[in-house]
Amino acid sequence: MTHTDLITIDPVIRPIFSQKNISVHVLRLDKCDPVVSGNKWFKLRFYLEDAIKKNKKSIATFGGPWSNHLVATAAACKKLGIKSVGYVRGEKPEQFSHTLKTAVALGMELQFLSRDTYAVEKLETSKQITSYVIPEGGYGQLGAKGASTITEFFNEDQFTHVLAAVGTGTMLAGLAKSLKQATLVGIPVLKGKETLAEAVKYLLPTTTCTWTLLEGYEWGGYAKHPPELLDYMNQLFVATQIPTDLVYTAKLFYATEQLAANDFFKKGSRLLLIHSGGLQGNQSLEKEKLCFTTGNE
């Protein structure tokens, strides 16, 4: 199964700002596909390939009510003609989120699990033989393998650092698998740096890549978005015409600007930010909060 079997891969690399003799470019993975967007396709691709090889007729996966992963999986399965089942963390809401509505529209069957049983059910469901199970967020060796192919879309020699937002750690591990000389910097979007570090290391038996996690840019925790962060997203868009999401990429861009301003990088450094998509998550906001639209509306 090639890239073009499901989506058109056409990421854009463009400069966004330069300060203190530091250049910053961004790899726009959000440009790859309007639904199977950003890094989600890369993390899914080898799971899907494996499911097809094993002649599985349905794929099950997990996520919260605003999970980009659920939507991406539903969209990919629809294109492949495979049934999809999403196990959603939390009780069934009276009104579905935009994410859940989109997943249903794409043909995904939703099953709701209480938070108390979510972790247990994830383990038990993984033992099913009728469905092919993809872990939450695509976390696992196949997800990291897919994420490692992101480096095919830029010339590493042109950059001293690659920066990415970190949720499950799958993309960071994948990048670390394939980077040879650039320093890899991960910006956690949720609290618990030590746990994230262990998750990345688990997927990296060996690597020659120098990588690090820089905490302090969580803005209160996963998906937290105080007014100041939304203001930053608007200001960034006005300046660059690049839309970001409140969970991942806004925190990545903000952290990069702060690190550059505080002399974290040596003069002459050349940075590449990975825009990992996820823009549909902004649909949880009232429309007037952002000065740009974010797709799937």
C-alpha cells in the first residue's frame, strides 16, 4: 500500500521567522489531506497495511471525544472499505462533539467506555481476533515505523534541529529512528515528562539520534487552552497565515519562539518544526475565538 492509495502527500516547507540569526522553517503535514491529516496518516499506514495483509474486515481503536486519531482512522477505513470501531473514553454524551459526529459520518461505530474501565477494555479488546486493533494514538512499533518516514519529505542536511509536539511519543520515536545528525527536540503537550520519556524509549531500542523533551509549555495540561494561548494562535496566523491547533502545534510554535528568544539555540541554528495537523480539534471552540477556519466545517 503506497501513500497515494489513500491520500496525496504534498507537504510544504516554508520559512516562518528568523531572529538572532536563527532560521525557522515548518513542514506543513497538515497540507497532506483534509481529514487523514498531519502525522496521523504516517502513524496509521503500517497498521493498515498489516490489517490488509491479515485480511481483517474491521479495525478497532481508542480515543477521547476530541481524538484526531479516531477521525483519521475512520476516514482511512472508509477509503479502504474496512469497517471501523471506535472505543471512546467516557460516558456517551447527550450531544456528540464535532469529532464524534465526523467519525460517525465516516462510518465509524462508536462504543463508549467509562473512564474507570477504559484502560482495562483497551487491554481486553486487544485480544480480540475478529478486529485488527490499533493502539490509542497509533502508539507502537508500527506507528513509530510509519512516523519515521516523515523524514523522507525534508532534507535533514539543511537543519540543525527538528522540533515536534509530543502526545503519545510515537512521532518523536519515529523521527528519532531515522534522523542521523539533527538534534530532535520534543515539546510535551501534557504533564508527565518522565512517563513520556519512558514511552519514547520503549519504542527506541537503539538510536544514534540526540533527542530531548523540554517541559514547561503545557499551558496547564493536555488540551488546556487559556485565552493567552488562543491570542497567540491568532497572532501567529495573522503574521504567517499558518493555522495551528490548541492541543499540539500552537504549543510547539510558542515554545520555539520562547526558546529562540531565550538563547536556547546557538546562533546560526536552522530549525524545522513539524506541523502535525490536528486542526479539527479547534472545533471545540466557539467560532469567534479564532480568526481562521480549521477544516472539516
